[in-house]
Amino acid sequence: MGASAFTQRAHDALADPNLKTAIDRTTGTAETKRAAAVGAFPEFQAARARGAAIKDHVIANLDHYLVEFERNAQAAGAHVHWARDKAEAAEIVTRICKDADAKLVTRAKSMLGEEIGLPHALDDAGIERVETDLAEHIIQLAHERPSHIIWPAMHRTREDVATLFFKDHHPPPDADDPASMVASARRILREKFMSADVGISGANFLIADTGATCTVTNEGNAELSTTPPRVHIVTAGIEKLVPSTDHAMALLRLLVRSATGGEVTQYTTFHSGPKRPGDADGPEEMHIVLVDNGRSRMVGDEFRQMLRCIRCGACMNHCVVYRQIGGHAYGGTYPGPMGAVLTPVLDGLAQSRDLPHACTMNGRCEEVCPVQIPLKTLLKAWRVRSWDSQQEVGPLRMGLGLWGFAARRPRLYHFGTRLALPVMRLFGKGGWIRRMPFAGGWTDTRDLPKPAARSFMSQHANHGNEGPK
Amino acid sequence: MSARDDILAAVQKGLTQGQGGAVQRRNPDAIRAEAAQLLANLDEIRPDLAAGDPVDAFVAKCANPALGVTLDRVANWQALPRAVIAYLDQHDLPHRLSVSGDPRLDALTGIEAHQPCAPDEAAAISVADWGVAETGSVVIHSAPDQPILNAMLPRHWLVVVEEKKILPFLDDYATYAASRPRNAVLITGSSGTTDIEGFFVRGAHGPGFVHVLLVAG
Ligand code: SF4
């Protein structure tokens, strides 16, 4: 992704009114519901601090917890695999599917699965893949990627969904009625759940002292994806560890309130090994793939705190940039503020240096982050790295160089603003500038406020003269 | 080196030589002590119960319309069949249920019971292992007489929970997770989704109706 690629995507997104409608409908509800849930939980601030401390403790002892988890998962009968990067992880999963002679695989939504390119890997291996989360089902039909980590189809209006289902579902649902669309997806996916050979899930937590993996869903698709098939595969990032089920509960309270505004999700499931002798149902094999993919490097650099992230999505719901351009414009697996920090780790800074810059630094994201990740500080750290590694494009370096030169020379600076302001005012109408040469990047999709009649500095100077001596 | 060795070595290197300075390495006992310390004073980091008594709090939580559950208080196991039939009649359902296999359900007289739960089952009944007052959740542990699909496939899921099995907080349940069943599922209300424009729609993949039968004695 070059500089122009991000700019182009953001530009296209800003020009798409349908996208803005779709994003506003869901993020607006999410913001209101989260505020209500947090308001009804007076212990929230104390719980956040504790949540951050739990995650920091895990990261500071990550090697210990990884080994403990592996030992306990194996004791429960699970096979534990380790993957250094996404290629290795996808390869392990497809190999397990092939060994199981799998024709049909159901997948319960997992962003880690997206991160390691699992949908593609399974398609390339010729294995039929069925996404069972409703939103993932929508984007599978649309041949798209998720645009949000909690609501992957956030960019789609209900009218869009009706059109997609109308083409694919027989008989088709009623247009414009979400309940009818959900019922239709339930019917279609029910057959798939029951005939799948392998079910793949992610994990919200890996419990070190029991070896269990934990998923949270509202739909119940994780349970239906992982109980009927012969094989259950879990893919999870190594930062998902927690010491015990008790620690998971403390984080769960933060995760769900921050994500959907609920207290807990409808289904919170701890998966531990395969079916026990005599059990009424469950898979015969369970595999857990522990994925590094850049995380061990973060343990040792200035992005360590990002490993606290519990993937709640609150930072993007409250981000002014995300709410304007949506998730796809970010170009990586993870969008919004957390994505702007993570994508350079996962895809390299050269590919994604625009992301840390596409931030207003208003700090809403870190105010709402349930594990107190200093997102602003981390974004600034990427800006510094980007500058130091000379990744900035010529015009920006030159522009900032000129500004720096002038800013250190107050007379020159004032001369410049005195010259510029009257020129800008010429383009203004009714307080706003709708179009101005060399400012199309701004004015194509929004207006620029017309500058005040006099600059701040000249008003300040006058004010000083009028004031008491 | 194997991927496992590489990852563990990279984590250790990050912790001991990272640019944030070396993290103090501790022995397993010290790690355990610190982990336990992080769970001190739980009342400071969890909400209060909806009522002083856990059973009342559980009932109050289930009354929250957002959960999409109904609850019926049943005096004892003998009174269960009547309560079940009342629910089925209320929803115009035949007197036919998929049962989990729990022997306490053998006495469901007047109901045609069968196993296992069919993919298009209208109604099924299970006995929960616990209830959680903090959230209004019920918990099931997979077992020979506790099929997970019995709770996931039907349109209507009836679940019996005994008052004496109501635990106050999620943390109180956590202790029981140590028994490590294949699946431990905390179920809170009916299945739902907000995936289309944030609208809440009931009955996404799991049951659209959950009916709790709270047995007193
Ligand atoms: S960075 Fe914080 S707010 Fe954003 S997804 Fe992660 S935990 Fe949630």
C-alpha cells in the first residue's frame, strides 16, 4: 500500500454516502449502548486499571504462561501447534483439514483467522468454507473483507444485505426486514453446521491453568461450528493468554460492555480438548494453533502495550476518522486506531505509514479503551519511526521543513500568515470554503472554515493594547 | 529450531533485552502470587448484584427484556411437568420435547420425550449445572447426559435450574471450570444478532426463546 493507495481509498470512502449511512447507523448505536453499560457499572474505571494490570502481568510472563497453557491443553487431549507467521499458521490449518479429509469447513468469526489469510488459504486448498457469523456470511456473499472487528459487515446497509440474500438464498427473505433476513440465514447455515467435517474458531482468551480456549458470541455460531464436526481447530494469537478463568471473567466484564454494551454475551464458551468418553456430542479431535506473527517482536519494542488489546472495537466506534472513512480504507486486517498501530507491525511500516498519520490525536480512543492502551502515544511512536526512516514523501518533508524554518523566525511567520489569510478569504462564502486551488484533498469532500477577519496573533496584539497596563 | 522454540526464545529475548528495559524474571511461585494479587478485592472491579439475595438477583436479571428470556418459579421437581406443559401450551407447541438425558427429566409425565435434538427441533429441555446471579446466566457442562446441541438447536429451549445452584458472581462459577469439561457454556438469554445495522434480532443461530424453570426445592 503506497501513500496514494490509502489516500485514494479514503477519498473513495468519503465520496460514498451509502457507506457513511451504514457506518453511522451501527457506530451510533454502539456508542450509545456502551455509554449506558459503562454508566451502569460504577466500578468501570477501577476494573479498567485492573484489566490493564492483568494483561501487563501476562505479557511480562508470557513464556511461562504459554508453556503452562500448552501443558494443560495437551493434558485435556488437545494438539498444540505453534506458528511463527501467518503463512505457517495457514499452512498448519489447511494440513489438519486435509488430513481429516475435510470437504466442508465451518468457520466462526475470528480476526486472527483474517490476519493469517485463512479464508484464502482454505479456498486455494479447494475446501468449501462456510462463514457462520451472520456478518461474515454477508461479506462472504459480497466477496469482501471485514470492515470492523465486531461488526464485520458494518459498511453494508440492510438494503445491501437484502440484495445479497435475494441472489443467494432460496427462497429469498423479505427485503427491508432484518428479522426475515436473519431467519433466512439461519435456515441456510443450519444445514452447513450439521454436515461440516471441520469447525474453526478463534479465541477471546486462552486459559493457562485449564488449557481451555474461550469464545464469546451472541449468535451461538461458535458452539454450532465446533460441536457437530469431527475436528475442531482453534487459531489464536499468543497474547490471548490469561492466568485463569477468574482473570478471564474480570476481562470479560470489560470486553462485552465496551464492544456491544451488554454485560456478557449470550454465549461464553470454554472449549477444552475433544469429546470425552461417553459424552453426548463433541469433536473427536481438537487442535490449537498458537500464532506469533509479529507479537514476540512487540514484547521487546515500544509497542508492547498494544498486546493488551482485547479486540473490543470501542476505539474505532469512537474514532472520528474511522466514522468518516470506514474500515476498508485502512487496507489492513484491523482498522481504526488499534489497526493503525497494529498494521505497521503486521504488514510493515513501508506498506502502511499513512495510517498513524491519519489521526486527529483527539484521544477519544484511549479514553474508551477498556485496557488503557495509550493509543495516541503508540501512534506518535510510529510517526517518529516513519520520519526517522525517511519514509515521508518529498512534499511533506519539504512543507514541514519550510514551516519549521518560518516558525523559528516570528517576523517571517507573521508576514506569511498576513499574506495567506486574505487570499484564503477570497475563496470563502458564508463562512466556509468549498473549493480552493491546491486544497482539493480537503475541499473535495468537506468544507474548510473561512478564516476570521483577523489572525489570532493580530487580535491578541490588539487585545494586549486594550487591556489594563 | 522448532517454531515453538523460536517463539519462546523471541519472547524471552523481548522481555530481557527489550528496548523498554529488562522485565524482572520471576519463578513460578512468584508469578502465581502476583496473579492471585490481581484478583484481590473483587468487589472493587465488579458490579453489585441486582438484589441482596442471589436468587432474587438472578430472577431480577432474567426479567430484563434485553435478555429475551422468560422465567417461571417452580415449587419442586414434582411440579415441573405441569410448568413445562403450561409453557408448551402457551406457545401452541405439541407436547413433544428433545430431552438432554438427565435422569431428573425422566419423570416428565404427559410429554413425549426423545433424543437427540433434531436440527429443526421445536423445543428441547436441559438441566443447567449452575445459574449466575450477576448476569442471569445458566451454565451447562458437556457430559453424557448434557448434550451441548440440545441447548443450541431448538427454537425454544427450556432450562431447569435449582435455586440452590444459583451462584452470586461470575467469579464464583470460575472455580467450577477447573473440572474441565469438553465444553462449559454460559448462556445468557436467547441467541441474537446486531449484525444488520445494529438492529437486535432474536434467534440468530441458537434458540430464539429461552425459558428458565427455577426449581425451589
Ligand atoms: S485498542 Fe482498546 S479499544 Fe481498541 S480494540 Fe483494543 S482493547 Fe478495544
